[in-house]
Amino acid sequence: MDKLSGFETFVRAVDLGSFTAAADSLDLSPQQVGKQIRNLEQHLGVQLLHRTTRRQSLTDFGLRFYEQAKVILAEVAEAEAMAAQTSAAPRGKLRVNAPVSWGMRALAPRLPAFMIANPEVEVELSLSNRMVDLVEGGFDAVFRVGQLEDSGLMARKLAPYRLILCAAPAYLASHPPITTPADLVAHNCLGFVHSELRRTWHLDGPTGATDVQVKGRLSSDHGEPLVYAALEGVGLILQPEELVNDALSQGELVQVLPDHQAPTRPMHILYAPDRRITPALRAFIDFAAETFAAP
């Protein structure tokens, strides 16, 4: 800290043009200012200032050192501000984006706990099944399903996204039996527009992985319309467990081919690689990582 004090005193003397002015701004005596600068010169082994009885001027090295010292002091101030911000209570507004079904069924029910624990944080939650641009969209954090591309964003891994193949008992009773994934090609499979699930369903079973090319009379960019259609016996769906769990537990839907699971899909919360992450964003990332922890 003595070195930093010397840096600050030297920069202040140069900026203000005299030891006396620097002393007034630092609440020191002119003698103390002069001593600190002399000690700095002795430490460096180089003269920083030309001094006369009437004025002072920078040496060639002193000018270069002055410019570098200003950068160092600015970085120290930034680091101290970052530390103060990190220790501060979370506050301010966060803009968050998540997939629609997962956001409604998994995130939304748990979000009040975060709001209660952080009463000075305001959250604007946007739900969309289209892949949004975090930076251009002005989001602080986004939840994303699937393999990550090299986007330059920071990521925290969450519990994987699990899909369940199911249909209404009435549909299964009135259509040919389904005993293998290959049987699906003869059925009305309701597709999700924003992924390969529109036409290809991947299933892992006792004999290995199978890709089934499916077709159906209804597709949607949201899972809810597909669930409603499945409940009415229109066809089969392959949708997130958060979206179908209630219907499964009540017997309104039945899991199909339980020995053949759809591969889980990775899920992450993404945020910009900004070294000055606010306490509010840090608290939200930690909340997400803990609430939806990867096994």
C-alpha cells in the first residue's frame, strides 16, 4: 500500500502542478508530498521530476511512468469497486429468458423463493422457444436446452432436460399396439417445431439407440397445444417431464415404451463473460445452479 500511496501522490502532484496543491488535495503537508515522491524515486532508482525553486517538470522517464501509474491506479480503483459491489446486497433489475414450457412449469414455481430471498431485485422474465441473442436482446441470463455452441458466453451446467413419450389411454386403446420404436411410424406423432422432434424421435432402449422418422397431423412451436391434443386422444407426444408429469400421475396420459427413453438433453444457464457481474446476477446464477442442480 506504501507503493500505491507513492504512485497516487506522484500522479496528483503532476496533475495539479505543484506539491502544495497535491498536499491540499491529499490532506498532507508539502513536505510529506515531497518525501513520498523522493522515496518513490529511490525505490525505482530513477528521477521522475526536474525540480527548481520555482517550478517542476517531468523527466522523460517520469512522463512514461506517470502514464503507466495512472493506468495502475485506475485498475486498483476498479478492483476495489468490484469488491465493494460483490459484497453489497443484491439489487436492481435482471432480464431473464427461458424456454416456454420449462419456464412455466419448472422455473416459474420456484422463482418466488428467489424474489423473497432478494427483496431488492426486480426480475423481467421472457419466455420463448426461439434461441435469443443474450447480448443483442439485452438479457442478463438465458436458460438454454441442447448442445452449446462456442458463443463466448459463460455457462453453468444444470440438470439435464428429460423428455417422455406418452399418449392418452383412449388413443392407445383405439390404435395398433406399440411394442417397438419402429411401430411409431404408423401412428400420429405430434411434432415440436423448434427442434428435430418435429420429424425425428430418438429413443434409447435395451438393444441400443433408434432414430424414428415420425409424422403427424399437428405440430406446434409450443408444447402446451401438443399436450392438449394428446389429452383428447389425437396422438402421441414426446415432451418435457415438467409438462406431462401431472397428467401422467392422474392417469390422463400413459408413458409409451417405458424401456425406451429419449436421450436427456444438456441444459445450462448462460451469461456474458463480464468480470463485473452484479450481486443480483451472481445471486440469480447461484439460485439457478442450486435449484436445478446437475446430478
